[in-house]
Amino acid sequence: MNLLRRTAIAHAVLFVLLAVLALVDDTQITGLNRWVKPMKFAASIAIYLGSMAFFWPVAVASGRAKDRAARVLAGTLIFEMLIIA
């Protein structure tokens, strides 16, 4: 299983964990549960990375360039999710 697919699955699992947190913790920020924004980001990142993983094999680039791009893409989105959560 490639890096993009594993990262997409990890974000989908994170979405479920954040949903459980939203059910347990009812703290509101401007009238909205504080876990809703990280949930939205986790879902959108999971969908984006899942789509990228699906189309990655047909990308026109060398294997080394695709590996490097996948590491940068996954790393930046993981970092973004850490900042948001």
C-alpha cells in the first residue's frame, strides 16, 4: 500500500475519532462544536489523498519523482492537520 493511500486511511480514521470526540465534548466556539472544523479538514484531506492515490499510477513522471512528490504531499497535509487539530 503506498504512502498516499495509507495517509488517506489515517485521515479517515482521524475523522471517526474526532467525531467521537465531538459527541463526548460539547464545548462550543461561536455556536459550533470545536471538533467540527478538524473533522471537515480530516474528511477533505482523506478524500483528496484517496483521489490522488487512485490516479497516482498514471502520473507522467519518474518513479523517484513520484515518490518524492508523494512524501512532500503527505508530509505537508499531516503537518496541516496537526496545526488545525
